[in-house]
Amino acid sequence: MALNQEALQVHSRYIRDVLGPLVAGEGGDVLTTSTLAALDLIFGDLEETVLTLDMLRYSRIEKAMMEICGPGTRWPTGLIKMAERVIEEWEGYLGPLKRVRANLWGPGGRLEGVTKVEGWQQRVRDEEQQQDPELMTRFKERKSSWSVKGGRDPARAYVVGHNGFSVGDWWIKAAAAFRDGMLDDSNDGITADEDGAYAIVMTDQEEIDTGRVGVIIYQAFSTDPGRFRLMKNITSRARVRVLRSWRLKSTWAPKAGLRYDGLYQVEGYGTKLNIEHGKDEWQFTFELRRALNQPYMQRALCHPTADELDDWKDYQRVKAERRGSDVVSLLFGDSEMDQSKSIDSGYFSRSRRGSKE
């Protein structure tokens, strides 16, 4: 039976995320008779499926085949030979599979419409700083900013609850989550309006482990105005969406990117005076308790999946290749540069969007 790209992705994740770690740790003997029979059916369907590069880009099924027959593999010999045969067939009409890379900024790509702006803190006008003395301080603490082409309405994020998202949804950057309506800004911090807070992005040292299951302490950024609005959630009992960045110093942080970990109840807050760098600052901390009646945290911990990590690695590769150059010209489309040459090695013209899974 021929497979579509969604079915290919399911099979790819099954092989890479479920079976792969078991085989790597215990060898091919760990695979049961029923598992081997299921894999035999999968390979049969793969041989009947005529793939396109877009289907590979979406599913990353070629990565699953490469892992089965790659160096140091512990998969059974029979499966290795089947994987090698499939790869040889695909490369016969698609070209070298190792060169396949995602066009992250193409239509439907994980970073579609998202652009990086360097040096934006240097363009703040004097009158803006006079109106908001904290403005320049905040800008100096960030060396760059991300924006979304065409703009987005921040109010899309001002919704209590999951807002159409699922636990485990994953993005490469916070700006992509803003593009999709998860956040009201393209940077980290608290998403809030005058009625209260709706989402929190935790990064750096903003999470403090309490040693209690499902309970954490969130240490808000000292210049984030959302910390005052987050207090309203204590009395309103409105739950907030919590996202963790890979930069977060926490055992719960994802390996890469930004992950949605579910809804949390704001139970209370505390303050303390910090004296650092010659000035006094009030530090606000909030006790958050993970809400019931939602998928367990284990669902979130499955992300990023192997194919999501592939896109993350492609993003890091592009960053390395473009370091020191005009990033904006790279990210704003075909009119600025030939993305297919620098990103896709000549294979792709468009890509899939980051997961709103």
C-alpha cells in the first residue's frame, strides 16, 4: 500500500524515537516477533511508495533508513539489507539523500516569515528612551530581535487555555510561536494584557526546582511588565501556558528549540530585593502548579522528536554558514537570494511549518 507523507512521518518516528534507542542499547534481539512483522509490513509499503523530496522533507523517513543501516548499527541483518535496498532505490530517482536539507524559510517552513534583525537596540530614538527609561536597558540586554514578516495581531494569544495548541508542540524560535498565535511577542517573557497573563516562556535561570512533582517556581525577568499582570491570575484562577526554551537551566528543558509543556495554575508570588551592579531591583517569583485534566508531562518530553531535531540541526547549520553576513537578506525570501542553493543543496523549493501538533 502506498503511503502518504503523514504515514511516512509516523513510521519514521516509530523507528527513530521508539525502536532506535532500544536497539542501540540492547541490540537487535530486543525486537519481538510482532515488532519484526510490523517492520516487514512497513518496508513492503515503502517499496510500493513513489517518494518526492517534499515527502522526505516532511517525514524524514530517509533518516530512519540511514539509521538502520548506518555505521555501528545494531539492527538485525535482514532489516539492514532491506534499508540499504530502499535507499538505493530512492537515490536512483531522487539523488544523494544525505544532501537533503529543509528550506526552513519557505512556504510552510518552520521559520516561514520569521526574520532576524541585528543591532535593533542601537536604533532607539532619544525621545523613546525619555518616555520609557527602562527601554534602553531592556534593549541592551538583547543583541538581536526576531520579527514576523507582515506582522501578526498579538491579541490572538490573549486566550485562556491551550488556545488550539497541544502539549508537546515545538518551535525552533519564540518568533515562530508568536507567528502561530501562541505568544504576543517574538521574544521570551510573559504574554499578558490588562486582564492577566496567558503564557510564559522560561529561559536561562527563570525556573527554580521545588522538589515537588508538578510544582515549580518561576523567576520573572526583572524588567518584564507582565509580572504585575501575572499576579491577577492568582485571584482569577486563569491558567497560563508554560513553554520551556532549550536555554533554560532545568532538567525539564528541551534538547533544542521551544516546547509547550501545558497549563499551570498560579498559586502565589513572592518578592525580594536584589542588589547587583550598583542598583537595587525587586525580584518577583511565582509558584506554578501543573494543571490536571491534560496530557501528562511525558507527552511533552517526547519532543523534540528526531525529525524536529533534524530541522534544528539544519537551522544551526545555516546559522554557521551565514555567521557574520547580512542575515536579514537570507531570511526575507527568494528576491534577496537563491535559498535553494544555500539551504536545500538544490533539492527543495518549499518546506513544512513548525509543529502546531
